[in-house]
Amino acid sequence: MTQPAIVKAKIHSVRPVAVGHFEMLLESSQLAAADPGQFVHVRTPGTLRRPISFSRLDRVHGRAGILWQVVGAGTGWLSQQPTGGRLDVLGPLGRGFPAPEADRPWCLIGGGVGIPPLFAALQIWGDSVRAPITAVLGARRGDLLVMVDDFRNRIGDVQVTTDDGSQGGQGTVLGPLAHWRARHPNGQIYACGPTPMLAEVAQLCRGVERVYLALEQRMGCGVGACLACVVLAQGKQGPEWRRVCHDGPVFAAKELVW
């Protein structure tokens, strides 16, 4: 795992990718060496940094992507940064996804801004998986979906759902996941999205050996010192608190207490 550091990364590009969503490419071989599922803590105007997961990792050219939704002044400022400027980030941080097993069918389940770290995982490991790979991507509306074409350029089985039915099937990612799980009882599942979605994924996939969840959580320090992002997990002596920024954000589903 790459050791975290403060990086003044050059901004290669910034572009809108959906309504209110932007992706930025940063030039940094250190960030590009991150594990899929790790994140950076981005300095924006104000007191606290913003945690954002990697959306793509280009280790050949030394570039790393981050993708976010504008929800306030900090993320709005970030979307207006110029190409060629510098961005102050702390990272790579946290524990990412483990490498998938090559001979198990692999399902990537993403909701909203939980989609990007799953593409980074597909980008790094997709060529090493010999079994079928499926992606199920969901959002509230079709104009909020991100990175669908990126997935389709790499794998053939990409299923899309939206709450309002404006793109793909109407409903959530849980329906397609249930069908996939019935066909692939020994498969492996990686998911990222809102906490209620992840709780339902964990419930639906109870008993599956390899289910990994990347949690979305508000953070203070990003390095495990402030204990502002804890979740309840199963320890050796019973339930215990784990720090999402340090012990996660990726956890095995069987670790967590919902």
C-alpha cells in the first residue's frame, strides 16, 4: 500500500460528467499507485478537507481521477478549478478493495457517487478475472448516472437502473443483484453507494463468502485520529467501533453490524 502524503497534484483536466457531477484527473504517480477503493482528502476553502474516492487509476501515465457531486461551497469550488492548476490532497488514504479472485464471477454494484471506485477496481483488475464480470449501476434519475460508458467500454454485461425509470430498468440495483446472486451462488460482490443500499446488499448476500462494501461516510481528519467516522463491526470480543477512514472505507460485509 502506498504511504499517504500531502500531494500538490497538477490538474490535468476537469469536466462535467452528469448533472451536478464532475471528474478531475490529477497528475501524480503516487496517487495513481493507490488501491481501488482508497480515497484522497481534498483541501477546499473552509475548515475540513473533503474525502473523495478514486474514479480511475492510470499507472502508465501517472494519473488518478476523482469524481464528485456538487453539494455545497467546497465541492462547487472544486468544480471550478482550472486545468494546469494545483490541488492540495492528502492520500492515498484508507483500506481499499482486495484483488478479486480470478476464477469467481464478479459483480460490481454501484449507486450514485458510489459508482466511481468500482470502475477503478475494474480498470486495475478486470483483465485478470477469467470468469464473467457484471456491473449493476443505479441512480435516482438517468441524468445523474456516471461512468456507464466507461464500464460498457470494458465489459459486456452492464445493467442500469433508475428510481424513476428514466434510464434502464425502473427500481434499485437490488433486483438485478438478486437475479445475479441466484445464477452465481459462489460469485464475489463489490459494492459502493449510500449506506441504506449497502445494508440491503449485505442482507441479500448473507452467506456469500466474498462480499466487500465501500462505505460513504462524513470524515474529520481522514487518518483515524478524530473518531468522527466510526461504524460498528464484529470484533473478537464482540461488537466494536471501527474507523471508516483508517480501517475502511472497504469492509467485508460479514465484518459489519447493521
